[in-house]
Amino acid sequence: MIKFFFILPILMSAIWWWYLDNHGYSLKEGIKGFTYILIFNAVIILFFTTMIYITR
């Protein structure tokens, strides 16, 4: 399952880009959202990776 974690940020970024496009915002205006998405996903991946090493 861990091998599929790269799909989550791609999917969330695509949804965010779609939202920006439909509401008339530019990608430059939405860069803060992309940053939040990447940070959020990094925390999730770090948490699950830590849990794997702790439970071994």
C-alpha cells in the first residue's frame, strides 16, 4: 500500500488545479494551496513510514 502514496499528492493537486481553473484563478494565485498539499502529504507519508519502522 505504501507504494501507492505518490498517487495522493497527484490526485489532490489535480483537484486543486481543477478548482482554481473553474473559479478563474491562476496557478500563481494557487501556489499556496499546492504548498499546503505537499506539506500535508509529506506529514502523512512520514507518519506511516515511522509507524512501519516502529512496528517491525
